[in-house]
Amino acid sequence: MGLVMADAAAAAGMPDVRIWGPAGSMIEDLRSTRTNHDRLEHFILPEGIVVHDDPAAALDGATIVIHAIPVQATASAWGVLAPHLAKGTMIASAAKGIEVDTYRLPTHILADVIGTDVDLAVVSGPTIASELVHRKPAVMVAAATRSDVAERLQQALHAPWLRIYASDDVVGVELAGAAKNVIAIAAGMCDGLELGDNAKSAVLSRGLAEITRLGVAYGAKSETFFGIAGVGDLATTCFSPFGRNRTFGEALGRGESSSAFLQRTGATVEGMSTAKSITAVAAEVNVEMPIAQAIYEVLYEDLAVDEAFESLMGRDMGSEW
């Protein structure tokens, strides 16, 4: 996501676009070859974008920073980066997840590590990186508590193929992006078990109801979950063959273990850790999330995938709303 966001920023006319990452060998390969075929096939980094392994050089004079590091590595990465930030810099998080044990969303982690001398925002939506590589049309939401911050981010990423909408619901956009990964694992399990599109659509729609309940309990706006960052992102993640979380769920449905999948693919599956966090968060605020709970039990309590779906279908009848 960091690569395709850099591409969009350069195309939007942002001067002096740079990339930094904590993985030294990967950054060196990116700098020398301008590609990263292991993570993003067909991508070629435009020549005008500079790749740094030195955080001081990468952040020197930076006014907008797009954060695309996985949530569980956010605190450690920003412990390195924060001393090199200038006051008033905007940091827009494109990461999707909830930190294990602390239950912090990405902007909460950033605020705790960096402090209050920066402008925090979120950018999210149905944006599979393998499509953005080919500059296929997509939309995102830029969310910030101040409208001027969201507007700056809109302009910074408004490439010809990328349309950005503004929002002031930071919590809603972040929760939607985190929780949808858990529901996508369930959707993938439907594929792995060959349960059909009816079952998969049921997972999507009831999963959206779960996410919305949790968001409202946290003070988010319910309409956020029926927009781009909510149902839009959820649909893409549940149906795209390129979604890591859906693909992971499909592998589990076919009988592959979590460890085997991770070793085979080298992928970061944010929904795994988020399943643990979100079930704990839901319990704290007394919100019922049966699909998320079932995924947690499959991943951490050895519940069989087929038994998880049987338990969901066997729940008591009730009203839809």
C-alpha cells in the first residue's frame, strides 16, 4: 500500500515524494531495481520517487507522511521515526487493524508514540494494491477531525485514477477498516468449504451489522459503515481473489493450518491479530459479534471451521434489526 500511495502522490503533483521502510534488504532492492515483485507484481516505482533507509533523510522537510506499516509493528517503527518529525506534520494512516493487548487503533498508537504536535488523519477504502498498480479507478475516504486536514490529504492523493472523499469520522473509518479483515476471513472460509455465494453474502451482510454495532458503541457514525470505508471496503475484501484475509480464510476452509499458510505466503494477515483484539473490545462494550467470535475460536481455540459455521446457523432466530 505504501508503494501505490507513493505512486498516487507523485501523479497528483506532490513534489519530492519519498519512501522509507524498516526492512533494510527490501528497501535496498527497491532502490536498486525499482520493483518489489515478491509483494507487488508488475509494480515499477516511478523514477522521481526517492527511496531512503535513513529515517532522518526520509523525513527531512516532510509535510505529509502516509503510514502504511502493519499495525502490530507501528509502535516500534515510529519509535525510530518520531524524533525526525517536524512539528505540524500531517500523518495519514493507511494501516488497518487493532493492536493486540492494548486494543489501540492506528491513530491512537501514533498519538501515544509521537505526541500531539502532528495532525493525524486516516485514509481508507476499497483499494486492493494489485489493482492500483495498474492505476484502475478507485475511491478512498480521508478522515480527520479538522476539515482542512482532510482537504489537504484529498489534494495530496488525488491522482487521475483515485478519487478521495472527506470525512470527520476518524474512529468509524478506522474501525471499519480493521473489523472488515476479520469478516473477510469468514468469507474466505465460505470459499474454502464451497458453501456458495448465498452463504458468503450472508457473512458479508451480517458481518456489516456486527461492525456497525461496534462502531456506534464507540461513538462512530452509523452511516460511515454503509459508505466507502465500510461496506465498500468490506465487499472488496470479501470477494477479491487478491485479498490476503479472504485468501487466508479460504486456505483454512480447505484444511491448511494458519502456520502453514503464513510460511507458504509470507503474507501479513491483519485479521488474525484483529480477531483477538476485536472480540475483547466487543466484550468490553457489551456488543454481540458472533461471526468475529467464531473466527477467534477457529484461530485460537481450535474450533473446526465447519463446526464454526454450524454454530452460526444454529443460533436462535431473531429480528434483522
